[in-house]
Amino acid sequence: MMTWIRQRFELFDLVLLVTHLCALAVLLPLHAELDHFGTALWQSSALILADLFVVFQVRHRLKPAMVLRMVILILSCPWGYERANDVIHVLRGTPEFEASILGVEAYLFGGNASVWLEALHHPLLTEWLQASYITYFFIPLTVGVMMMASGRWKEMGILMFAVVLASHQNFFFYVLVPIRSPFLVAELPEFAGLIHYNFDLHGLWLTDTIRQGLLDSTTMRYDCFPSGHTCLTTTTLLIAWRYHRKAFWVISPLAFSLIFSTLYLRYHYLIDLVVGASLAFAFAWFAPKAVEWWERLRLSEAGDRDLVEPRLVASDRP
């Protein structure tokens, strides 16, 4: 059975399929509690079927398979995010763990970092950081396109696996540790003694529109721990540094701005960034080793190593 799986599936496929199958397994018995279960069902089913199509129909054509997987991943991130929201709704209700995380912040760091950053407030800085924050998907996409343009298809496989780990782990953590952002918590009277901002953030032109648009685009509010923006962006930076140094320098200004924006814009607690960055280092270390291990097993099971070309074993060229 495992041999059959290894000869057909990449590790990327397994992470994506397990994520959406787990979501459906939880939601199906409780579908009556969701007004939009039909949407959840068709989105996750479409992603599962699309990935299986790649696995069984396109897998031997490396380049088309990689491009199609990238499209599937782009769709899976927002749709998986909504499935996490659905699972929190049916399993957790409206949890309130923010007092605990604020207590941890106070114990570890002596307070809340986003409050301290009020000292740096400037409308121009706010505008730049708010614009940087919404480049979450653009940064790994840029690295992926640069890798494909330079013919680094094997390295692209490692990037894809690292990115799917970094983006989809959030959905499980959101369910396990549902936490709301500091700017939302600060508006609630029951947290007045734990966190308080002296003024609202304002930019120059688009900040207010972007912030409101992000709020209006979803009902998800428990999406804080760990910082998905930090985890995915740091993972992408580390993979780019190892396999495509030019891409690293291209994305660095925007990537570091994005990471800083998560605190400055009051979307995250400092502990979210610490955990998100720690996971990123783990994923960037694990992904190449796991992909190469998967390929070695595939080759050994295929028989003659000299007759089978590894699909996703990368070099370390920067």
C-alpha cells in the first residue's frame, strides 16, 4: 500500500488531502449547524478532486503537474482558512483564551509589543505596512515563479511542500488554540484592564479600506496563534535563501515589512510571531530532508536506480 502511494503521490498532495478530508470528516456529522455547508462541501471536494486529477493524470509530466499544484495551493489557503472557521464554530463555539495569552505575554515579555509600537506610529509607515500585510500569498508565489523561470523544478517541489506545511498547519492550530487579534480584544470591555491602545491606526489613503475589507471578507476571528503570515513568509525566505538567492533578495524588503506589520498593525501578539518563526525554521529544515527521503524510497522501490530519474531531489545551489 505504501509503495503504491509513494509511486503516485508527492508529500504536498498528502498534506493537502489530509487537511481537507479531516475538515469534511468533522463537518459532515454536524452539517446542520452550518448555514453554508454546501459551499464548504464543494470547495473542499473540488480541491480534493483536482489534486487527485494531478496525481493520477498529470504526475509524470513534472512541469504541468507543478503548475497545477501551485494553482490548487493558492485556492486551498483561503478555502482551508474558512474550513478552520467552520470547525471552530461547530466544535469550540466562542472560546475566550485571550486573557491567558495576554498573561503569558506579560510574564515572558513584560507587556504587549503592539502597544509599545505605538511610539513608532506614523501615517506613512502605517500605509506601507498595511499594504505589505496583504502580500501574504504574493511572496511565496514570486519565489515559485522565479524558480520555475530559472528551471529549478526540483527545488520548486521542496518549496511547495514547505509552503503547504507552513500555510496549512495554521488551520489545525486555530482550532486547538483559538485566539482573537489584539485590536479586536482591546475593543471588548472585559479586557480593558489587560490591553489598551491610546489611538486608532490610520494611514494616508488605503489603510482604513484594506483593514475593513479584511474584516468584511470573512467571519473568521480566531486566527491569531500562531502567526500564519510570519510562518509562511519566514519559511519562504529560508527556502529562497538556500535554493534561489536572487529571489531571496527580491522578496526580502516586502517580507520583513510584512512580518513587522503583524505586530505594528495589532493583528498578532509577540508570542504568535515567536511560535510562527520557530515553526518556519522547522519546516524549512524538514522539507528538503522529507522530499529527498520520499524520492529515495520511490527509487529503491522502482528497482534500478540508474533507470529512474528523481523528480524532486534538489541541489543546494543558491
